[in-house]
Amino acid sequence: MTVYENKVFDPEKPWLQIPDTEENIMRDLEQYTLDPIFELYGNFVNLDPQWRSAEVETIRAGHALISGNFLSYSHAFRVLTDDRALIARFSEAVKRNNASPAYRAARATKLAHVPVLEELTKAAGIQPGKYMFHGHILTITRVYSITEKYANEHNLLYLDRWEGRDSWGVLTGGAFHDGAKMPTTSGWTIYQETAESRYQVITYDSDGGGDDKRAYRTIKEAEHVAQGYINGTEPLSDGLRYEGAIIYDTIKKRIIREYGYFPDFARPNERHALSST
């Protein structure tokens, strides 16, 4: 849905106001210079606006906010739309306007007060606010630190972080690479899950040789799957029957179960005698 919220004077009847239109805005974008101050408020085409309430956010989900005005001509426009083609047309028109010498000169003056940020580092002493970063407005909304527990749960290395919105209003964020970081990654969840899923199923057939399948947490789970690859009942086998299958303990580095035919050359590099357990 597209809504043109502002009204403009009817060029044929100047005493009347009429709803704005795409054609009207596009015409002025070709003729007049935009006011660069609107780069601080969504950069004319805000792809991820911050709505006033959760209710409005629900109604406007997926909508962009296209808004602004001109330097020497008063035409305040404000369009809400989820029409991707319309958003693309407005974006291209704004880019052409922004590329003009008149806009660049006005931008240098009107945005001169915005602090320039060379690097996103802890040492830069960044605080919430608006910055000029690589030629574009970057709004820092939050500077914070996470706990080591949270870092382990989400497999993150750096503890000092930031959040913000880019020049198009899209949520962004990252880590300060010169800030505090985890002393070790051994506690990351991804490694814990790997350790827990220790029983690797490996299949064999004459055409494809050995093939590593998924690993499982229990021997019972792995046994059921390995036997399924042999008789063709395992869903992941697509009905194929493999000549052989083994269960390999990735912690103890040894084969603990073997089914069918599995030649020595196709076994894991660290070959061990079959365990009786």
C-alpha cells in the first residue's frame, strides 16, 4: 500500500490543496536541489523506519518512508509505501539529485557540524549520536558490553560492541575489535554441540567410497541410522542401500560399530580395533 501523506497546492488552482503524487515529487526532484539536512533523518528514503508504537509498526511492517524537502523551494513530501518498484524509482531519483554539484556544495555546509568518524574502535570513544562515516551518516544508538556467558552461548569473540542505523535507516552493528575479547573460544556453544554429537556415521559403497554422514549424541541413535543406510530405510539415504556403514567415536578416535562390507582403505585415518563396548 502507498500513502502520500502531504498535500500540495494545485498548480492550476493555487488556492486549493490536493494530495501529493509520484509525478509531482519526481518533477521537483529533477528541478530543485534537496535539503541535505534530511540525511540526518533517514536520508530521504528510509528503508527501516522507527515507528511511534508497536501498533503502527505492525500496520506498517515492510514499508519504507520517503520524505524530505528542498533547499530553495518549499515542497515537503512524505510517502509511506511497500511498493518495491516505487521505492526503487524514488531511490534512483534521490541519487541523481544528490550527485549534483549544487547538492554537494550545500551538503558540505549543512553537515559540517557532524563529527567525522574514521574508524569504529573502542579507542575513538564513540558515544550514541550521529557521525559521518566513510561519507555517509551513521547513527550510533547503543554502545555496550556483553558477558562472557552470552559470548559463549552465541559464539562471539569480542565483548565490547555497538548498534546503530546506517544512512538508509537500516539496523546495523558490530564489535570493537580493539576492545575486550574472550580469552578462549573453547566454551563456545558450537564446540560444545560438536563434542556432544560424538558418534559419526560413515557409509560405504563401491561407486562413491566412504562418505561422512551426521554425528549423533548417543550410540543408539547412531546405530539406528547406520542400519537404516544398509537396509534403505534411512530418510537421508533417498532409498539407497549402502554396502557398509560404521559408527566412529570422534572423541576416542575409534570404530565402535560396523555393518556390512567396509574395506580398510575407506575407514578413518586413525584406524583402531573394533571396541566391544
